[in-house]
Amino acid sequence: MSGIDEPVDRTGGELDGFRIGHVPDGVGPEMSDSAGEWDEIAVATRVWERRVDGGYRVDLRVHVLRGDRLCDLAALHDFLADWHERDAAEWEMDDFSHPDGPGLICESEAFWLVEPGVAVAVLLDPEHPEAGALPAVAAAVTRTPT
């Protein structure tokens, strides 16, 4: 990370078979990718962050999740609750209709099941000036045509 305020490409490129079609204004210029596994789910992640006093702050994250456990939307919800260390029963979500499949959304996160075994989650810092753009950012993450 250079720490230089460089312009951010408002299209986020491709991540593990998905096109990130929109990055909101004000998202930090530092972008990084990572891949790993958590509880038998493969996770590919792209993060945008910005320098703040004493370190960095994550503005936007996109995760592509792959694993047999992700068989339906309820299983995806439960996996993400475990991963984020939240109480699934108290995690208030609304229905989210994504072009690629059924999903759920709250103030800071939207996720959807693309097909059994494949899901996407988008997290936008709720304190970010463009936090209201979460539905549009999530809707712009779509499967890359094969």
C-alpha cells in the first residue's frame, strides 16, 4: 500500500468468476486480494481501504464463497453469522433480490446465493459517506460470462 491518494477505478474488476461493476465514490484507493478457507468454505476476497491516523480503515469488501455447506440462503446466513461472530437469530436482515439469486441485506452487508455451493457477500462500512449505495454496489457484482 502506497498511502498515495490515487484515483480508484469505479469498476472493481473481476474476482473468482464475478465482475465487480461499481465501487462508490470515496472508497479508499488501496485495493488488495486474498484467498483462504474458513470452516470448509473457500473464500476469495477483495478489499478497498484508506489510510487514517494510526493505520487503515476498510471501506468495502467483496467475498466470493464456495463450498457444499452453502446449499441454500438459510445455510449461507448461518455460515456468515458464524464467520462474523454474530448471533444468527438476532441478525436483522431484509430480503434482497439480486439478479443472480435470492439474498438478504442489512445496513452494512448484502449477500446472496448464486447457486447451491456459490455465494457472494458485499460489505460497505456503514459510516462511509456512500453507505446508502450498498444495494447498488451489490447489484453490480455479477457472474462473469463464460
